Amino acid sequence: TAHLPACVQKYLEYTGAIGKSNPQNVCIEFDAEMYRKPGDKPMKSNSVQYNFYGSYSRLFFMRASMMGIPFRALHLYIKELAGFQVKVAELIKVIDISSDELTKAETVTLLNDMCIFAPGSLVDDRLTWSEADSLSARVTLTNGNFVVSAVLYFNESGELINFMSDDRSALQDDGTMKQIRWTTPVSAYKDFGGRKVPTLGKTIWHYPEGEFTYGVFTLKSIKYNVSD
């Protein structure tokens, strides 16, 4: 860990990652309130995801309902290819996309999950670091042809409190992707088997016309599979 910025080293120590085996994969369950556009009523949802850190992969499945109609969303990121699919009432496929732009966006999501939920995975030669100041650092992840970066913000206690990236694109109503600043403030750290993890998080798009918080997530459970 000596090559990491001091604030990142402190974060790994705070979360209990130092001295533990690095996670090979992790299973995470959330309850969430999702918003389609500003001012909308929230759509209640629950999700389960699996992240793998040897060959980077992420599988995210969300169940939700609106006015009694069930929605299902599936994000798949396997090696260097991402796909996103939404079905309504189990039958009608309303979104089904896969592109380099989506894969780059999902690479940012993968990096976000690593930083928040698996700090032990940050000691990896696919990541490069630079210190911004005593409480922030920039990280760049290279996965094949996809290169993304983010700035991590910490508090004096060593907690990660926000993640900001300009490399993620938002899916627009017309089906296009638009590159927008993305942040995920997190808080309410709790201990899970000797690993401290934030249990409350928000996902925010920073549009020119104003911020849009489209998701509020509450962590239900997290389970790690570690190497010997």
C-alpha cells in the first residue's frame, strides 16, 4: 500500500482492509428509491449484485414496481463488455443496449463499487493514483481498452465521503448517452465482519440546469469471498 496516497492508505486502515485477504468477489443487496426525473415520486426497488475482481465483472439485478406494474433491470459487465436491459411486466423489453459508451460508463460504476465496497481491491496494478490534497486523490482504472478516472474525497476520520467522475454517460429519453458529471456521496458506516462499509448512498447527475439525485440506496447486506 506504500504507493497509495496517504488519504487512501488511511481509508484502507479505517475500513479494516489492511491485514485481510483481498476480496475475490462480493455480493451486495440494497433497498433503493429510484427517480426517473426530478420531482417524480420515488419508485421503491430492491437489488442484488455480484462483483468479481480477478477478471473484472459486475452483475446487477433490480426489481421495482410503479403503479402496480413490475419492472426488472439488468446490468451486465463481463470482462470488457457491458449491457443494460429493462423489462416491464416480465414481458415487454423496453431497453436493451450494449455499446462502447455504455461499457465505459459501467467501468466507472465498477470502479465506484471497488472504492466503496471493496477497498482491499484498490491495491491492484490496473489502478494508478495521484494525490490531489490531504483529503482527496485521483484514481484511474484501465481495463483493456477502457480507461476511466475519478476523484475520491475523504473526511478527517478516514471515511470515503464522495466519488466524482466525468467519465460516465447518462441514458437519455431518446436512447442516446450524454456524458455528465456523476457523484455518489456515501455515509453511515457500519461494521460487517470486521470491514467498515457505508450503508447510505446517493447517485447524482450534475446537469447544467441543476443536480438530479436519481437514486437513494440503503445497504441491506454484503458478503465477501476472499482468497486464502
